[in-house]
Amino acid sequence: MNATPIAVTQHHLNLTGQNVLTFVSWALTIILLAVTIEMGRRERSPFYVLIVLAAGVLALLLLDAWHADLLHRLRRPAAGVDA
């Protein structure tokens, strides 16, 4: 038995909503980097930009690890189900 309801996995994707959220996310990222660059210029330090970039890299690594774990769980049969 699958733990995910069929209605969740069998519906069509809302590409418009996904595109809007993607563009908004990238816009916020660019704004955040612009603010940190300006803060770094004021204080003559790359600290703020480096912190934001490090957080972005860490987020990507954690997302990749989460996806790998999710794929591993999906490929493993559920407990009590004969393969």
C-alpha cells in the first residue's frame, strides 16, 4: 500500500503557479544579494555576501540530500507488502 494518496500523485501540474513561484523566488534571491552587496560596500567587508552565499550552498546541499532520501524511500517497498 502506498503512503501517498492517489489524488496527490495523479493530478496535473499547475505550471503557471510553479512558474510564478520560481520567478518570485529568484527575484527575492537577487534582491537579497543586492542588499548584502550594498551592506558589504558600506562596511568594506565581504562578510554579508559570503554568509548569504554559504547559506544558499547549504540549502542546495540539504535539498539534494532530501531528494536522495525521498527517492530511496520510494524505491523501497512498504513494510508488510510482498514484492
